[in-house]
Amino acid sequence: MDNARDMLDQEACYRAVLTRDPRFDGRFFTCVKTTGIYCRPVCPARTPKRENMRFVASAAAAEEAGFRACLRCRPETAPDMGAW
């Protein structure tokens, strides 16, 4: 298992996605298993079911896992992302 993923508080990430909390923008990314897309926590798209979500620490980790960037929230341009 990925160490960065283990360090993420899964429930805190889920709450941030539910409320679209801008404080978490760029700190983690949501991967949606059913669509193969990853998003920022502030994405305006409909919130997926919890069982279909996976949280990762970086856009690079999401892409390595086979997810593609959301066209609505453009996670590859998230603030505080730093270099890949």
C-alpha cells in the first residue's frame, strides 16, 4: 500500500469533499473508481458514493493508479501542488 495514502485521514478527506472545503484544495485528490476520474476536493461535479472514492496525496499518484484528470475542476492545476 502507498505510504502517502495511509497518512491521509480518510474521513477528513471525505468531509472536505462533501462540503467542498477550499482549505483542502491541492492537499489531496479524490479518485472515483466507477468513472476512472480524479478530482480536487472543491470540484463542482456531483459527489460520488463513498464506497467508490479513494483519496491520494498527489495528482501524480492518481495518474499512476490509472485515473485521468477531471475536465471540470482541472486537478492538474490545483494550488500548492508543487512539481510532480
